Amino acid sequence: MNKDILEMLEKKQFSEIKATIKQMHPQDISSIITTLPSHFQGIVYRLLPKDVAVNVFENFEIPFQETLLNSLKSDEVIGILNEMAPDDRTRLFEELPANIVLKYLALLDESERKIAYNLLGYNEDTAGRLMTTDFLELQENFTISQAIETIRITAPKKETIYYGYVISPDRKLNGVISLKSIITSEPDDVVGELMNTSVICVQTDALQEEVASVMAHYDLVAIPVVDLEDRLVGIITHDDILDVITEEDTEDIHLMGAVTTTDRSLLDLTIWDSVKRRLSWLILLIVLASFSTNILTMYQDVLSTVVALSFFIPLLIDTGGNAGTQSATITIRALATGELKKQHRWEIIGKEFVSGLILGLMLGVLGAFQAYFTSQILLVSITVGISICVVVTLASVTGTLLPMLAERFKLDPAVMAGPFITTIVDIVGLITYFEIAKLILRIN
């Protein structure tokens, strides 16, 4: 399809292009436009009908949206910004420089500008920033026929009509009614008698991760957002939450690999961008790793006395690092999903200690046999076996405890995974190994 459109562009067959893309889904159109040469992207976008153009624009990545806006005429920019869903527009404004945001805010209609200012006034990564104000409002005394007429008139401008939110004159949220209930009820039935008054909602200052957890727990398509006075101010839809989950998962994966998160795609990053994302973390990790070098220096007398001990250092620290990473990964996931509650944390640490001990005993026996076949020194093999057992146990507990501590101090638990936890376990493992060696081999 991309090849066909490119050929039509080169032949200036614009009417054929309009006819072709008219039948396509907005997401597919946006994918095609982004893959075209830059000098053709604006041309194809301008061929779109106005209502389709806005939907296509909302599907673009934010850096591309910014580039496209810079290439459009002022009246085209005004049309896009005023027609965009408030939540999508807010996400765009969050990523733009302040002077550009002020310029675009001035282009908005008065009502849209007020909405934009209100949404930008909430803290980042909260429900207030994430919500849209385009939701279906109904009155408690509406009949079903009145509700259907309201939906028919207002639906084109709403984010979703799967649920109607029943509000009082002072905008308090009284209940919610599904589109299914509206369609299947009698025309003279009253909305107030059919609505569900047990409404699950979140406040504007709720963190977006909390919103995602609530929506997943209750399996909601959308969730209403209320202010501190319980007035309905917006809703958050499932597609916005999917974006949040994707962003959070990406951020966690990057942190677990000790890489700084970026909004740009991998293909758009320059070599220098890639270096900058990793450099600070690698500097931190090399500083931490230098402690391992200092530890080896501290115990050089032990190594010089029994040189065979040095053969098993990689085995020991790799096994401990792997065990710690496993525990950290399991704990971080449980914290992210809300499965791990505060009241259960000591219980989980206890279970991880026992699990680590059992794993350590099994791996210790295996390591001891391997050490004996390599060194032919019984005391060295015993030292290696006991050290592996202790290190795996400590690593399992450490891998569980550190993400919990990170969350306690308002840090992302994912920081405590991957290279970070491995480096810490290496330091602990080396000290443990040499102290056990001194004890068993009676080295002063």
C-alpha cells in the first residue's frame, strides 16, 4: 500500500490518493504517512477530510506531531488543536517547550483554552492530567427517550458513550448508566431509577499507576474523575490507560537494564543519544564495582595463601547475582501490579529467605563438587559450597528487600533490578566468600 501511494504521489494523482485513503482506518493512515519521505507527509495529510485528519493526527507519536504542526499553515493548526481530544492535546503540550505551548494556547477557542489550562494545572502523571472532559452527561430526571436524544446530539464530540454519567445541578456524581441499559429500556423509564449509584471513581490527584490498577481490578472501560469536592470533572478511558501501562512497562524495562528512558523510538536516536542514555548509569555502576576491586585488595593475603580460591570467584558472584535478579524481578512485578501489600511484606521476605536457603543448599552442593574436581582440595570445596549457600540466601533476601525499600523512599523499584542488584550482590558475595574462607582454612 505504501508503494502504491508513493507512486501516486510521484505522478501527482491526488484524487486517487484521496479515494484510496478514504476507506482506510485512521491508525493505518497515520502509519503510512510516517513512513513516507518527509516532503510527501504534509501533502498526504492535507488530503484528509477534516474529521479524519484529527483522528489521524492523534495517532501520531508526539515528536512527529510537533514536526507536522510546524509544517502546516496557521489555520490548519488551529483546526487540529481545537478538534483534538483534550487528553491527547494535553499530552502533546506536556512535551513541547513552554513558549510553543503558549503560542498554541493562544490559537484555541476560549472554551477549549479554558479546558487546556485546567488540565495543564494538574500535576504530571496524575488522573487530572490524563483525563478528558468530553464525557456523556445525563440528568437524573431524564427519560430514556431524552437520554437517547442527548446521546444522538452530543455523541460526535464525546470520547466515549458506553457510559452516561448522571450528575446533580452542582455537578456531584450521582450514578452511572451503561449504553446497553439505555438501549434495552423502555422510552418512558427514568434514568435515575436505572442508574448504578455504586460508582467506582478516582480523584484528580490520584497517580496514573493507581488509576490503571483500579481500572484493571474492576475491569472498567472508563473511570470517572472527581475533584476534592466530589464534583465530576472528567473521565479516563481504557485507551489512555493502555498508553500509561505501555509507558510504565517501557520505563521499568529500561531501568532494569540501567538505561535512561526516552520518548523517542530506537530508530530516531542518534549514536550520541544512545551514549547519553547509558553513560550516567555505567559511571554509577563502575563506581560501585570499584568496591569489588577494593575488597580483592583487602583480602589479597587470603588469595596469596590459597590461590585456588580465586578460581571460583566468577562462579560465586554470578550465581549470587542471578539469584538476586530473580528475586528482584518477582518483587518488582508484584509491587507494580499491587499484588504485594504492605501487611504481607515481612511474610514475603520470610518466604524468600527459606526459598533462598533451599536453593542455596542445592546449588552449594553442586558448587562444592565442581570445586573439588577443579582444585582437589577438600577445604576449598567446602568453602565454595558454604559460600554459595550463604550468598544465594543473602541475594534472595536482598533482591526482595531493596525494591521494597526503594518504594518506601518514593523511588521506582525497577531501579533495584538488573545491573544494580548484581553489583550490590557481588560486593556482599565477595566479603562473605573471603570471611568464610578465613574461618574454614584458618587464614589470619
